[in-house]
Amino acid sequence: MVEATSKVQALRHALLDHDEVRTTMDVVALTPDLADDMLEDVRREYLARAEQICAALDDLTFEGDESEAERHIPLTWLAIRYEWSRCNDQMQYQTILKGAPDILTMARGSMLSKIAEKLEAQQTRKELFWTLKLAADPFGTVGRIPSMARRLMRLTASAGRGINEVLQEFHSVRELLALHIDDKSLLEKLDKSISKSIEMVDCSVGIELNDLHAALEAELVDRLDRAGITALLRIENADPSELIPPDVSDLFFRVSQGWLRHLFAESVEHSPDEREANDKSAHLTLSWRLVRNDRRLTFEMRDDGLGCSRFEMGKDEMPPGLCVRHSHEPDVGSVLTIESNFMLDGNSEYLSFSVFNGYDNSILAIPAQYVSFISLVEAHTLKSASGSLFTATGELYSVLDTARAVFCAEADYPRDLVIFADMGEGRRIALRVNEIHGICRGRVKPLPFGPGEERVAGILSNAGQLVIVLQLEGFFAP
């Protein structure tokens, strides 16, 4: 029985076996007008290249494990194929400009073709499919990947919005049924069905960080055509397959588009020499990451450009629940930070409560993710708090007279009921309210008027009632 030959051993034989070398040189010798001394030069070059390829594969073989060496066979084929392609183009231009191709260039092209043929024979059909595709159209093949990711993001975001609208309709139907049906068991079954649908949507509709990265790369490449330097983009997340809500990824991407336009127009060096004079690499480096906690998603992108200009988003471009910050340091770079408090997710939960509006009570709500706890606070404690409350664990909360802050109304809070909300980064607020109504779920729709827009995110419908959703960030000074 003949022992199986490994790919590396088979390639060594194909490249360096005496008979294989002779057969290869016989093909090269068919080059028109090739002199014997030229053929000998090409033979020496062929042997040197073949030995170099085999030595490199030997270096990649450890204790008989040739897996790493085999992984590099397709890459070596690509390198040879690109060189052959250049020779082929050279001969075409030589024919146009000089009337005939250079003899030695033709012979080398023939030699490279034979080396590529031997490397090609050691590839799997799958490897050969991709390497042939890359060899035929390298820039087009690579460029389509980020472009497709950008399109995928748009389609997925649109689909996610459509599914969330359907779920919102389920909620509306449930609310109407609750007004006419007394059978609690039936309503409970309906609630479970809606919750299950939401759970399935959350698990299946999302954008991978990989796809967001590819879309950002496509946007970056669009900027490079008019730039004096090139750039690299890196993702810092350990798990690039992590999913984020499509609406949120879409907004992160759209803000990043504006920031990249601003960056290349205002805050990037004009040449590699200018960067190297400041002890930087010749190319611009951008890195980004996504940080998730129980209150928000944070997108952060850094660059090592000039750091000389501040980037700002217009208020009309800022949906409720999105916060954009930008910092910069001259000659060092800048940092773009985008925060979403999950209000952008159509399946978000909110804690609803009532507050006096000057005439009667209005229903307000805040994102449930912010709520730390709810407590009755003694009147004398509130009176002596001077605008702040310390909890038993030593955390400081700013006390908010909610009626006055939202409606400019003087209110009497008979129960001294307080919702303690924590937005992270030391931003804590204690809202005085009349009554707690419970948890509601839905999509926030922005209000069509301007007053109080920095404190009111929008409205949602709950059991036939309109609920005003507060944007708590608006109660803190910028």
C-alpha cells in the first residue's frame, strides 16, 4: 500500500524533482527567440524561487504539523499569480509601445505560470474558488464586502422597524381587548404570546458588529479617494459577532458618517510626511468599540489625526435617547462617543407614573433600565434635603420637583413618593411623583413641537392613554 503524500511533500516534488524541473524548462524554452544563456538565467531563477517557497513551508511545519504551511499555499499562489499578471500586462504594453514584447519578460511569465500551476494543484476546490475570484478582480471582490454590509444594515434596520411596528400594533390590539374582555386568563395568554414574539424578535433581528465594521470601512474608503493619506480601521471588541438593535446600529452608522466627513475635511494631515514629522505612523489609525451595560449602548471611535476641530450634531438630527459627545486634543487626535439609552429600541420598557400638571394629573414615564428603586421618603427628609438625597449606600441623588420641572406647576405630593433613577457616570436623579402605574412597553414617537424638547423625548400609547416619556439627560446641565 502506498503511503499518502502530504500537500507540502507533493508541492516539493512538483517544484524540485529533476524530471519536473526539466519539463518546466522545456515549456519555458518554447519562448520565441530565447537564447541559451537567457534560458539558463530563468532556470536558476526558477530553482531559487522553488527552494525559497519550500523552505518557507518547512519553517511553517512544526513537529510534523503541516496545517499552517498548507494554509499558506493559496496565499503563495496568489502572490505568484499577481506577479504573473503584472508580467502579462507588461508584455501587452511593450507590444503597443515597442511593437514586440521583451523576450526575457515572456520567459519569466512562462516560468511563473508553471509555478502557479503547481501551487494551484495543491488547493482544495473551495480554496481555488476564492483565490481565482481574488486574482481576477482583487479590488472589486474586497470592495463588495463592505458595500454589501452597508446595504445589509439598511435593509435590516428597515426590517427591524417594520417588525417593531407590528409588535406595537399587537400592543394596541391588546389594549383595546382589555377594555371589552373581563377574562383575565385570556389576556394573560395574549400577554405571553406578545412577550414570546418580542423575545424571538430580540434574538433574531440585529446587526453584527462585524457588519457594522464593514459598513464603516466602506464609508472610510469613500473618504480616501480625496485624502492625502491612507487609513486603517480597527474594531476592539473581543466578540465581533455580538448583535445590537438595527435601529441603534443604523443611528451609530449615520452619526459616524457625518463625523468621518468632518474628520477628513478638518482634522487630518495632508501627507504621510506631515504625520511622520510628528512621530506618527504614515497612515491614519482609527479604532472603535461598543460598550454595553444595563442602561445603555455606547459607541466610541478614536483617531490619531490633528485633533483640531470640534464636531457637533444638530438638534434636529438627534432622536430621543441618543447622546453625542466629541473631544479632541491638538496634534494627538479626537474621540467620538455616541450613547443610546435603549429608548431607540421599539421593544423597550418604561416605568409609568402620574404627576400634577397644573390642572389634573398627567401620565409620565422613564426608561425602566434607569430605575434603581422606588421609595416613600419622609416629608421632613425631603424638606431638609436642599435639592439632594443620600441613600443608605452613600449614593447622592439630585431631587427633582417633577411637576415644576416638566409643567412649571406647583404641586403637592401627598405621599412623598420618589423614583430613584441612575443613568451612570454619576448622573442620578430622584423624581417626586404622585402614583406609580407600572411597566409599559412600546416605541417612543417624538413630539411635533419644540418647547421642552430637551427634557421630553416623546410619547407612547399605553392602554389607550398617551404617556409622556421623559429624557432624563435633559435635566442635567451640559
